[in-house]
Amino acid sequence: MDCIFCKIIAGDIPGERVLEDDEFLAIRDIAPKAASHVLVMPREHLPSLDEVGRWDADGKGQRLLDFTVRVADVLGIRGSGYRVVTNVGADAGQVVDHLHLHVMGGDRLGEFH
């Protein structure tokens, strides 16, 4: 597979790991948009949020969200607030076709509408 996130998950390409378990991985973004900016992704290749319905039969979506909250805790931004964003498709700015959530915080973020 030619997916850069799959290669990071496999350990073929380095990534600064923040938290991981059997299902998910969190790495620091290489071009951060906030003081803390981490990408949370499932280890299983899933192109985008559009595919979560077929993937979530056993509650993986809820576990992904729970893992994301744990990441915010590890980063120390849970109490002050953080933003979670995912881009779906080219028009939304999705660059890597592997579901990933951007977790950002650590300073005051601008309004997002």
C-alpha cells in the first residue's frame, strides 16, 4: 500500500508517537497549526470519515473518540480546551486518504465556524 500513514503505523517511516494501543496511533503533526497538534488515526486503513459506517459495527468509532480524549489528556490540553477536526475529500483539504483526526490546542485557537 502506498499510504504514508500505513507506513508510519508499520514503522517503515518515522513519526513522533504520542500515544498508541492495538487499534489507534497518535503522532505529532509535522506542520503544526497550534502549540499542540497531533494526528489520531486507526491502525486499520480507512480512507475517510465517509467509511466509518461499515467499520464501526463493533463500536470502533466510539473507541476512536475515547482514544482521542486520552490523547488530549496526555497532551495536557483537556482541561483548557482543544479542537478535533477531520477533513473528508479533496475540497475539504484531505491530503492523506487515511482517516485521521487533528487534535489541536495548547493556546487560544481562533474561532472556527
